[in-house]
Amino acid sequence: MIPDKAPREDVLYAAGDLKKEAHVPSFEKYKELYIKSIDNPDEFWGDIAKDFYWKTKHTGQFLDYNFDVTKGEIFVKCMEGATTNICYNVLDRNVHEKKLGDKVAFYWEGNEPGDESTVTYRELLQQVCRLANVLKSQGVKKGDRVSIYMPMVVELVVAMLACVRIGAVHSIVFAGFSAESLCERILDSQCCLLITADGFYRGDKLINLKVIADEALHKCRDKGYLVQRCIMLRHLSKVEEAEVTPLGSQSPPAKRPCPDLQQDPQRDRVKKTRPVPQVPWNPKVDLCWHGLVCVASEECEPEWCDSEDPLFILYTSGSTGKPKGVLHTVSGYMLYVATTFKLVFDYQPSDVYWCTADIGWITGHSYITYGPLANGATSVLFEGLPTYPDVSRMWEIVDKYSVTKFYTAPTAIRLLMKYGSEPVTRCKRTSLKVLGTVGEPINPEAWQWYYTVVGEKRCPVVDTFWQTETGGHVLTPLPAATPMKPGSATFPFFGVVPAILNESGEELEGPSEGYLVFKQPWPGVMRTVYGNHQRFETTYFKKFPGYYVTGDGCRRDKDGYYWITGRIDDMLNVSGHLLSTAEVESALVEHEAVAEAAVVGRPHPVKGESLYCFVSLRDGVTYNRSLEAQLRKQVREKIGAIATPDYIQNAPGLPKTRSGKIMRRVLRKIANNERDLGDVSTLADPSVIEQLFENRSCSDV
Ligand code: WTA
């Protein structure tokens, strides 16, 4: 399945220096370890587990599972019998056993240049213990769910780990979601407590987070569900005095000086030159973060949890509309994210690592919080935007902290590509060693720009394919071991066994294209949909019994490399030919005039479906008929006449979620001139919609 030798042609190799120190320095070593991970998982993962702290050791086999719905209930159990605590492993173990107490855990870089702070492992442990004690004093117990709705601040990590320390289950809701979405998630997970903040800035825009959180709590109340407590962090407004009113008091919150806040390293991080949010206060439920933590103890014995106890819930959108609460559990997730982080970014103790994702998404959970902290890494935690105050911001931060490993999304790369190379080359970037991408297929043109302009061909690019459901990377290069092919996520990570199936569920061998599935679990795979195990089985296991179905299409080339072609629901069938929208998009983006493209299907009376293409042009280029003709030719030349676009439309902006995913569902409606767009609450910028309707390129057939 994996070739014995890496191909030599049409591939790019990592620079020599990286190989010298790398954990997995060659393709042969990768293959050797891969075989061990499949043939002898107990030994492979057992060795890794030795580095972690276990209150009690596991008994029996490392993984026990059923992946076949026809044989009974789907389940995965990892390290049964073991007890541990992730918070202990990522903090206490680093501070006490590994003597990393003074090491910086996070460099926090605010939205506004100049807003900054640092937190060491020891300080993080103290803050976490204090908040954990606060949660306990507010009645939160092991197994209870806590919703977290916060901006990208260190206290978001503190809140996650405080939950984990006491065995409570966090459910983080991305701070860009609406009150309605927050309410829906609170109701589904039946959270007893919400942790939020006063507000934050995204670029120039003030987001009154507490106002939105209150609206969500009202909606919950209207539906008969009462969230008993809401802890609010003052991020933008003054924290010198903290509200210490007991709950239930009708008077406005009493303030009292909080001496410990004078020592709070986070205290002066935001320069108070901008308007601060007005904070609505409901004395029946609201509590002040600082008022509580400044009187809480720094000692908190962790709650020892079973391997398969729930760790967190994270909601991900489902094809039926209602989000699914993906549930991860303790031991398997911990080992898997720690190992993928270490090997995929080839983590070394001197690294400064930066993942630009938001912690509100799985990438932030696994590769800002748990993976890096489990390795004792130093990370940058960035609150702001890649284009604020200007488009050099990312590279300025890379230089400021001498970032060595950098992880971002293709959409960010394409956005920055629009502005050319000067904003990048203006900064030095000499510290960079490994570049990563995640979230969607990266078109070879963006890959090349990232590799050539950002990394100056020195840094391998790891194109990591994975999902909220998979917990961590499942198909990915290892930077010093895997020869790269631009646009391919290359090979499986350790313990992962992919296959490609056709529509009838038959496994395809050799070069082929079809459904990407996995044949057996790895430690980090999700365990269930919270509160709805049946939905878990139906969504992922029913279509092809015996396999976990990713929902993504995939091609395997002659060298065994895997190429994700996009969601299967983004596959189009034009005149009986299966086409990947990502493939057509990539062809369009290769034209020098195009910055970004999104392709959807439009029903066609003869062909079944036709290709409707939305294109965003680079700055300074104007849209006209001749360009349209060139684009058609381009796609025909790159893929074939079958892929010739039927419609091309100028799209100055594309509808995206706040995490940058293009909302193809909305584009399909626009292509069809259907005004009923359904739920668009996750749309980052609703104003693009009207313009897209105005620019529609065709009259209705
Ligand atoms: C897509 C994000 C191609 C894919 C970690 C997957 C990718 C979905 C890649 C999961 C990649 C993620 N190449 N496609 N490297 N990474 N995807 O749950 O369609 O937000 O199913 O997890 O993103 O998105 P999610």
C-alpha cells in the first residue's frame, strides 16, 4: 500500500538540515514505523504512553473496537482500565517532572500591534488551578458540561484546562457564532455554566460578546432551559476592581480592589485607547472571572479520569443542518494529538510554533492547546486578523517571535497571494523551518506560492488532511521523511489505514478515485455524537459497513499518494463523469487573473449537472468577455472538454464562514437564482450575497 521506496520524479524533497535532527528522518524510517503501528499497535502506542503520567495503568489490549454496523454497535475503546488527567499531563508533568516551569507556553499577540503578554507553564498551571477551584465552588462536577464562548485570549486555554482538571466536559463555541447558534449548542449539550468575555476587537470592529452571550441565555430560558452561572472575563474593560457580589443580590455589583490582580501578567496587555464594551449584568447568574479567581487557591488536585471518559464536545455542521456534537475522550485523544504534533511539525524544544486557527475549531483544540502543551512547546496565540492593520501582519509576527513552525489555512494563503509577494518579502522569515496547511484541499498554485514565496523553498509544506471527527492528522507528510507533491496530503499517519471505495463499496487498488474511508480506528477518532449514538452510526458507518466514511473524495496516484478531491457532496456528475469541484477551481486559480474560485453544480436538462463557476479576481484586474473565454479555455486545457464551465460569474467576494470555508450550499442557491438561502448565520460577511445575485451571469433556463 505504501511504496517501499519514495518516488524520485515529480516530487520535492525537504532541505538537508531538517533531516539531521528530525524524529523521522527518512521515508524508509516512516515506512518501518508505519508497519509497526499497524502490526503491533500495543507496542507502538505503549512506547509513546510511557512518556505520560498514568494514575493507574491500562489492562488488556491497546485498542478494542467494532467498525461494522452489521455486527452490532459501533464502539472504540482505547487503554481501558487506565486513569489519567490531561491537564496534569500538559501542565504539572511539564512543570514538575520536565522542569519546564519557566518556559513560555504562550506568547499572546493581540489584535492591535503592541498588545501582547506572555505566560509560562508555571503561571498557566496556577491560573488553571485557581479557575478549576472556582468551577468546583460553583458546583461544577465531573461529567458536567461547560460552554465556553471566548475570544483568542490565554484565558480561553485556562478555561479549557480548568474544566479538564476537574473532569468536566468543555464545549467551546467559536466566538464568531451567533446567539442562536450558541443557544442551540448549549441546549444540545445541556451545559450548566457558560464562560465568556466582555468583548473583543476583530480588526476595527468591536464585538460585544457578553451582549450576544446574554441573548443566547435568554433564548435558552425561553425554551425552558436555565444556565445557572455565567462567568465573564474582563478582556477589554478594567480589571483593577472586580465584581464580588454574591449571586442573587439585586444590587449592582459591588467592587472591591483585588490585590492579586496587580500581579496578573495579563493585566496590562490591552492598551485602553479604544471604546470598551458596555457590559449587561444579570446579578442572578453573572459572575466576574477576576473577582472569583483572585480569592481562589492555587492548589487543585486533578480529578483522575478513565481513558474513555468524555473529554470535550465540539460541534461540527452536519448535512442535515443540525450541528453534530463530536465527542472525544481522554487517553486516546491525548496520545494522538501529542504524537501528531511532535512528528508532523517535527517539534524540537527550541521551536516557536504558531497555528493561526481559532481555538473554537478543532485545529485550535488539537494544535494550539493539547498537542503543543503536551510536548512542552512554546506557541504564539494570535487574536487578530492576517490583514490587520495590513497584509504583512503574519510575517511581522513570524519575525517578532522568530517562529519556526507555522500552520495556517489555504484560504489565508490565497487571500494573501492576492497582494503579491512584496508584503511577505518585506519581512525576513529566516526562522521558518516547516510550513503547514489544513482545512481544505490546497490548489497547487497556492501551495507553490506558500513554498516558494513564504518558505523560500527552504521549508517543507505539510498538507495535513483531517477532520473534527478524526481528532488529529490522518493523512499527512512528515516534513523530513515524505517527498512532497504540491496539493497531495501524501500518506497515512501511524495507525491509520485508508482505503478508496467505489459506489458499490468495493475497495479499489492502485491508482483510483472514489470515497475515502478508514478501515480501523486510531486512538484519536471520535467516539460518538453527543446524545445521539445512532446519528454517529448513520453518518459515518452505515453507507459502507466495516468502514469509517470521511465524506471526502480521494484519488490515489501511481506512486500511492493520496489527493483529497473535496467533499463528496461537492462532487459533480456532468454527463456521467464524476468531477471534483476542487479540481476545476484549481484550474481556474492557475490563471493569473484569478485569486480565488468556487465551483458548484447547477441542474442541467441534458447533462444532469453543469458547472457554475464563481471567480474572484486579483486586485487591479477587470472582468470582461475575453477573460471569460480565456478561463473556459484554461479549464478545458487543464482537465478536458468535459469540465468546460457552463457559467462563469465575477464574484468580488465569496460567501464564507468565519473560519474561511466557502459556503458552497449558498453558492448553489445563487447559481440557481433561489432566494431562500436557509440558515446563513455562520456567514462572515452577509453583504456579498446581494452583489452575487446582481452579478449572476445567466438568465434562467
Ligand atoms: C477538509 C478541519 C483537503 C475535508 C481539520 C474534511 C481538507 C474537512 C484538508 C474537515 C486537507 C481538511 N486537504 N481537505 N489538508 N483538511 N479538509 O471538521 O473536506 O473543520 O472533511 O476539520 O475539511 O473539516 P473540519
